[in-house]
Amino acid sequence: MTLFLQQLVNGIALGSVYSLVALGLTLVYGVLRVPNFAHGALYMAGAYVTYVLLTAVGLPYLVALALAAATLALVGVLLERLVFHPLRGQPQVQAMIAAIGVLFFLQALAQLVFGAQFRVMPSPYGGVVGVLGATVTQQRLLVIVAALVVMGGLFWFLKRTVTGATIEAMAQNRAGARLVGIDTDRVSMMTFAISAALAAVAAALVAPINLVSPTMGDVINLKVFAIIILGGMGSVPGAILGGFLLALAETFATTYLSADFADVIGFALLVVVLALRPNGLLGRTA
């Protein structure tokens, strides 16, 4: 029972990270209908910005996390203005290729500046606590609590503010949003900013548990695309549900079967769900 509880907490912590990253990706897809393949690189960049602020500047961990989110929000705006905005109205494949180019560029830049070696991010939350008999690190508890706070804040923003409502309006009908006077360019920039900030927060939270490297975004990129397909393309609740389902499937498969089966189990779950619900768990029927 103790092992089960331990892995349950680990799965929830991993699911919190997956959900944060998937939320950003699904917001961009919902607004622009473009799969942003550079999202994993923004996740990686958020980890490195946090690392620099902690080690080179010497800022407290939570302050570094907040500043990394703000920095990546600015990067997201620049990415939308310089890469995706000029391609609006063009075939979707052009934006996809441009996103892949950004991915490779950011990875090469990180490797040029920091090298290819793995780096360890320090954190003041290195202790352990007991939860119902299970031993859990403080950092994992921080991941869960911070992710819940961020996701709750995002839901409040989308549902309770006028600005958030404009994002949802554009996700439903871009042409209709423009006709009622919504500044679609402003909303696009804001969506990219939120998306990149969410990726940075997720990376900063999980990096002290894992390691930081230029290619750390590759695996998460693949998994969050699977998550938003599993939950339903463009569905915010679906991204959260899919993130936790995939993380729990991987965690328990690793514990009770083998680490070799973790990814197989996760993507087998994706295949089964799509066979039963082609639009994903919470996707809208066309």
C-alpha cells in the first residue's frame, strides 16, 4: 500500500507537469489551429532561464521561476510576431515547418551557450515529508501545489475575465471574433505568451527532480502532443485530464511491469481511447 501511495503521488506530480505543458500547447492550437512543434524548445528554454537566474544571478528559487515565466512569455510574443503572424493565411504546413525550424534553432542555441552536458538545478526544497506512510520529496509536493494554483488561475482567467473570454471566442470562431470587434492580433500574442509561460513554469518545477539539457524538450514535446490528442484537440479540460491519465499510466506501468513498458502503456492507452472516441475524451464532435 505504501508503494502504491508513493507512486500515486509521483504520478500526480508528473501529471501536473504534463498538464501544464499540454495546456499551453492546446491554447495555441485552439486559437491558431497550428500545432506548435517548437513548444518543447520553449519548455527547455524555461529551464535554462531558471537555471541561470538561480546559479549566475543568485535569485531565490520562486523568484527565478516567476521571472523565467515572464521571460518566456516575451519570447512567446516574439515567436508569434516574427514567425507565425507572417504565415497567417498560408497553408498550415508552412507554419508547422517554421515551428520545427524554431525548435532546432533554440536547441542549437542552448547547446552553443551551455554545452551538451546535463546540468543539475538547485532547489531549496530538497527535503522529504511523510504522506500517509509514503515518503515524498518537498519538490514533488511543490510541483503539485504550484500546478494546481496555476491551472486554477488559468481557469479563472479564461472564465471570469473579458480578456480570457476573447481567447475562448477566438478558439470557437476566429472570423466571428473579428466581426464583433475583438483584436485578433492582440489575442494571438497573448495566447502565445501564456503558452510559453506555462511551459517555463512546468520546466522550472520539474528540473530540480530531473536534469537540464538542450534536448530535454524532445520527449515532453512528443508526449504533450499525445496528451492533447487524447484529451481532445483544443480542449483545455481535456489537456489536464489527458496529462494526468498518461502520467499515471506511465508511473504504474514502470512500477508494476517494467520501465521498458511505460511508454508502450501510455500510447496504447491513446490508441484505445481514440478507437472508442476519435475526437478524444473531451473533444468536440465536428
